Amino acid sequence: MDLSHRTVLIVGGTSGIGRELARRFAAAGSTVAVGGRNRQALAQLAQEGFGTISVDVTDNASVAAARDTVLDRYPELDTVVTMSGVMLLEDLREPEHFEAAATTIDTNLLGTIRVVDAFTPHLLRRGAGTFITVTSGIAFLPFPPMPSYAASKAAVHAYSEALRAQLDGTGVGVVELVPPAVATAGQEKVNPHAVPLDDFATEVMHLLSQDPTPREILVKGVHMHRWAERDGTYHDLVAQRSQALAMLPNRHS
């Protein structure tokens, strides 16, 4: 992927990984717009020179309105990154967890589908472009305290695979970005193995620029998760990660 002279929309890019990737694409020479719900964050990004669009990926009308705004401002849009997501703890012994599960699926999975659906006709008309979906190492190696997060990201992985197959031959590619734990949004406080954001973004941009662009963008820190089943480490790693269930309220083991 030529990272210069692209026109990129990053939905869910108001903080953390998304915001850093927006800065990296811009530094490489691309025009970048960022969509999200946080008005303060959008205002700060606008001050940095980014285009900004208010969008709630859980709302069909909001996504449609954002699409119309984006295509009016950026008719040459050729890259759509969809990465809106929430990570919520759930105790599956408690029926109240369902609300968190519904929120997670609506944002992480259905939000991805809404964004992809909104921009597919435009990219097909262009006959060229790229969707970048964002999953997680947790899609391949579950983190038991966040079951619906893991399920939603596994679903986005499967959806990305199907989308790629259905768009084959159209000129529209699908790239899946699979982050490990990255030292942002407080991850660095709870996970000493979280990858520094700067290192993560540098490796991602390097992998994206390869020819051909990999179908999955796998930084070194996520290989353990992605290939756990292949490497025969899956069950031991899930058992290790299950120790984190102690962080759930009223759960001590």
C-alpha cells in the first residue's frame, strides 16, 4: 500500500491507536479525516489539521449522515479504517452482563458492518480502494473477563475474511489489523507486556507499506495470540489468562 497521497477515513480514531495511525498517515502524505463521538477529541484533532466527522456507529442514521458528509468533502476517498470499539468486563454468572454484551456486539461487530456497508458502493464505483478492519489478538486467544469483546472481534475477523472473498476482483481490498495489548487507554497500567504505542504504529505502517500488503497486519507482539492454536499453546495460554477473572467484582478465583 502506498501510504502517501491517499484519502483516508478513520472511524473510531479519536484516541489511542486510531489517533496515532491518523497522524502516521498524515505524516506519510495522505489526507486524513477522523470520525467519532467525542466532540472534544474531534475539536482537538481539527486543531491539528485533520478533517473531523461526528458519527455514532451504533446508529444507522448517524452512519448514513457521516457517509454523506465524508463523500461530499472527500470525493476521492479510497481508504476506510473502521475501528470503533468498547472493552467491557462481564461476569457470565450474573444475568446483568447481557447489557454489556449487547453494547459490545452493537459497537464492535454491527458498527463495523454499518461502516463497511455505508462505503462499499463508493469504493466499488471507484474500482479501487481499501477497507482496513480492526480486530484484536483477543479474537484468536480469548481473555475470559471480556467474553463478548473476544466474540465480537472473532466475528469481525470472520466477516473480514468473507468481505475480502466477496470483493475479490473488484479492485477493493480488505486488510485486517490485529493489535495486541498496546500501551494506551490505561493498558500500560494493568499490562506490563503492552506494546508501546509508538513502536506499534511504526511497525503497522511498515507492514502496510509492503508489496503486496499483507491480508493481516500482525506486529510481533501479537504472533503469540494469532498462532496459539497452531503452535499448541492455546489451552495453556487461556488457562493463564483465566487468572484475570479475579478482577471481576465478587470473584476471587
